[in-house]
Amino acid sequence: MTPASASKKVLVLPGDGCGPAVIAAAETVLAAAAPGLTLIHGEIGAVAYEHTGQVLPPETANLAAAADAILSGPVSLAPAKPEQRDPLESLRKQFRLLAEVREFYPLCEWLGHKDLDLVLVGMNPDSALSVTELDRLDGVSADYFASADADTALFDLTLRVAELRRRQRITCVPGSGLFPAAEKQFSELFTRHFAATEFVFDTMNAADAACRLATDPRSLDVVVAGMLTAPSLAGQAAGMAGGAGLMPVAYLGQKRGMFMPSHPAAQRRADSVNPTSAILAAAFMLLDLGMDDAYQNIKKAVREMYRTGRVTADRGGALTSQSFTAGTVELVRSYE
């Protein structure tokens, strides 16, 4: 047990669909990599609605407020009333989790671009942006507000993300010119924020960033992108890393973060779902909590499973979710 893990409390929200299966896999790996963590459990989404009539019960919100981090599966709103809001969005807004952060890297030589090692930071629209759409007789009008304070807070979080990973370069991609005033604000605040740091930093437009990612991914280290640019770069990078559903996503604020796999809630049988994304989400969380060794051990173990072909059926292997998790745990323990 490390001193860092002994003092941290994590709220686990299994969620719906494949969520309970993949989050259980992540918990099993966490128990091996960081046994001192305190894990508490709450209900959210469809399962919470069935038991309480609410997709986000007050008890779950209170547990989240007391936790250092949240590890969540996907949620479904299928049985809820139409006016029920996505409970994960509600939590992200409540705790002002401004930054949406994704890591992209190959898991082995046969899966993913070998030169890809990207951290992508974007603004989480649930917490920081205001877009109002209005139906008109001749079309749809949209009002978009970009807060300078939110941009500055995003760059604070980007700095933290880069420092935790000992990265050296940060690239700003404000957008493609669709909102020139907002993109100018984003770019100017970025330059002002990082001018006094030791990071190497630059700015490029969305088209140049997409081209650079495709032709020379090694040249991109940490990218902080505008609201419309980050999702497209994330999709491109996910394809280069081996496809959707492998890499995790984190939503970070000043006091806590929410860490999730990239699975949709509606997925096939729990025993055949690939738990890789959830396990890597747990690793991502440990890094944010200050447990770099445990983070590295989990990543190393998952990569070794892929390198040796011990993978689930969706990646051409024969392992179940449970056997993939067991193999990962065995490797993690061997690194200690």
C-alpha cells in the first residue's frame, strides 16, 4: 500500500448495459495495482431510476462530492421520463469538470500507429460552453458564448496534464475559422498562459493539425483544441490507435475528475465485451491521483496482453472479459 493510495477515495458508478462488467474488470485491476484505495459504490442511470425514480439520486451526488475521483461506466436513460437529464452530464456540470482529456497510443505493434503518443485536451461542453439554438421559419439560428475564464481554466488543467506526464510540447488548435473571434480569444489566452513556462508551444489551425496527425504523429505531444476541433481530432486519433472503444476518456476539474471507458451503454453480452478501455480509464485515474507507478504498471500489463495476442474476440482473440482481466492482474502483480 502506498501513502498516496491510502488517502484517496474513489466513487465507482457501474452504470448500465456493459458498464457493470467492464467496471468490475477495472476494479479487479485497481485492487492489484493500488490496494490501498477506498472504493465506494453508487447507482446512476437506468438502474438508479428503477430503484429510486431518479437517474441521479441525491445519495449518489453526495458520494461524488466526498470522493477524490469518479470511475463510471456508461449510462442509459431508456426507462426514465423525457425530462430527465443525462446524470453524468449533471455531475460534470456540478463539479465544473471543464477539460475532456483523452490519451491515444498503440497497444502493440500490430494495432495502432507506432508513432502515435498523443494527449488531447478539449473543452467539455457540459460544464463550460453555452450554445443556444432557435428554430426559425427559414432555418436554425445559434448563439455561441465562449468564456475567457473557462478558456483560462482549461489551460491551467492542460498544464497539469502535461506536467503529470512529463511532456515537453503543447500545441493549440483553436478551430477552423468558423468562429473567428472566439478562436482568436482562445489562441491569445493560450499564448499568454504558456509564454512564461518552459514548454515548447505553438498554434495551428484544424486542417494543419489533422494533416500533421496523419503524416507525422510523433510531432504532436499534447494538443489543446477548441470545442469544434477536439471531437474530430479525437475520432482521427482513435482510428490511428486501433479503433473506437479502446482508449478511455477523463473529465477533469480543479478538485476531482471523472474517468470512463469509451463504450456505449448498449453493447453485446457482458462476458464478451472488451474491458480494455475501462482498465485504462482506471490507470488514467491513478495517474491523476498521483500514483504514476501504478498507472505505468497497468498500461504495461495491458500492452503485454496485446503484444502476446491474449485479447478478446473483438480483436481476433479467444479470451473472455474475465480471462483478459485475470491475465492483466497477473502481470500487474509481477511488476511490483
